[in-house]
Amino acid sequence: MLVIACPCALGLATPTAIMAGTGVAARHGILIKDAEALEVAHKVQVVAFDKTGTLTEGHPELVALEPNGNSRHSLLAWSAAIQAGSEHPLAKAVTELALKDKISIPAASQVRAVAGRGMSAVVEGRELRLGSPRFMQELRVDLSAFAARAQALEAEGRTVSWLADVTSQPQLLGLLAFGDTLKPAAGPAIALLHALGIQTALVTGDNHGSAQAVARQLGIDLVHSQVLPEDKASIIDQLKEKFEDKGGRVAMVGDGINDAPALAAADVGIAMSTGTDVAMHAAGITLMRGNPALVADAIDISRRTYAKIQQNLFWAFFYNVVGIPLAAFGLLSPVIAGAAMAFSSVSVVMNALLLRRWKGSSQ
């Protein structure tokens, strides 16, 4: 009878621990949709973060307007016209300020988003382009007039965008700078990961100066800035090649549509519930409170779950190693064998249920 009973404990060893781990994680705001993500997360050696909406509040404000040969009123009106129909957080910051200042926003035509670069449109008969320094360089717009000012703003952690007129000869119309507040939990989140022996990385499309400023403030180890949306997955692949040689895994944390390929490419994808449905669908783990400190908790519960699996397997094999020889030599009665069968299964289940006592460090 024991020979039949012992495999029951072996069969319960892994699923009971996984169910207990996912259950306690859900009670703490960590939704684990993929059991494989829970099992793999204990090997994570580096966590890569998106910036906007993940480490920051995701509600940037327009903090500086620097016109070049025109008025502040015109610069804001043109910028708002290009972005009037956009849902991007930076676009909303521009249009909100224009409405607040009661500025009349002119109509824009041929509006087009240039992925990873900015926006283009025709406003009042002028071919206007609004976007990143990379976009301006590709358009051959001279930014030297505001180079020092832009560098100073980036050093403060600001995101800088540029408006240019490319109707005939590329001409800079002005500079716009945006500020976004870091989440209060962002600093503790990075510290918790470092305490677990995990390195951190920032993967963002933002400019180098702003990304470095955020990394310094939070203590992030690696910085990848000015990354195009389609290149984020490539950065994750590079990190995987680097760390998988050491037996480690890579996790990606993001919230936007442009983070979805990177979330899918990572060994463990972690999405913020405050982000897009696309990001949550691509990730194996979703943080229901949008709190970055829950990332460390997700990895911690994975490590504890994996430890429970190992413990359960040890005890299940222990019963087999001790019981089978005794049964083979006729030294074990059916009654004792039946009791051992029940005890082996109950002990495995009870050991897994000890995970319910876990309390996350972010609570």
C-alpha cells in the first residue's frame, strides 16, 4: 500500500506550493497569471524598469517653454495643435496648459505620430515637427541655440522636446520641458531589490540626461536611454544573454503599449495594473496597485514558493526511501502504511500552507 501511497505526496509537492504561493500573492496585490513566471522569478538577477508610469506618476507637467524668435503664446498654441488628439501623457500636459492659459488652439491637418520620435502636422500652412532630439537630428534641425539650457533641464531630470518648422529650411521654433514626479515607492522598490541581491536597469525612450538623473536619484545600476519602442525587446535580449550565462533570469516591468514586446521577451514580464491592457496581457505577473515595491515582493514570494517545492519533494522522497524497503521486507503493516500515506500527503499540504503566513516587505 505504501508503494502506491507515496507517489501521492510527490504529486502534491509542486502544485500545492504553487497554489499557496499564487494565493498569498493575490492577497497582497500581486496577480500571477502564469505559474511558470512564479517558478522562474526566483532566478531573476536583474530587473529592468520602464520610466514613465512605472517609476514615475505618469502625469507629467509642462514646466518650461523657451521660444526661439517667436512668442511663448505661439509656441504653446502650435505645440497644442499638433497634439490635440493624442493620448500621450506629454501631449496631455501641453493641451492642458494651453486650455488653462485660455489659448486659442489652431486646427492641424495631416497629423501623424512618428513612432519613438514625436509628431508631425501642418498648422497654419506650416510643416511642423515636435519631438525628441533624435527626431530633430534626423530632420537636421540646429539645436545649438538652446543646447546649454536643454542640458541643464535634463540634469534636473526633465524630459526635453523640440518644435521645428521644416516647411522650407529646418528652423527651430522652441524648446519644451516636462517634469514628472517619481512615485514615493520608487526609491524603496530599488532598495528592496538590491537587498535581495538583484541588479536594476532603466530602459526608457527618454533623453540620456533625464534618464541618468532618475537613475542617480533612485540608485539604479544600468541605464539604457533614448531607446525606440521597437528596440526595447532587443535590450532585454542583450540583458538575457549577459545574465543567463550566470544562470540568472531577467524581469521587465512596464505599463505601456510600447513595453509589451519587452514584457513578452523577458523571462518574467511584470505589468502595472494602472497601465494598458496590452501590457497586462503580455506579462505573466500584474501588480494590482501599481506599486513598484511589489516587484521585490513578487520575487520574494517566488523564492519562498520554490523553497517550499524543494522541501515538499524532500519529504515525499524521504517517505519513499524509508517506507518502500520496509514494505518490501514485510516490516510494515497495512495499517501503518495507510497512516504513512495520509501523513505524507498532509505534511506536504501543511508545509505549503505555511506560505500563507508570508507578509510582503512593501506592506
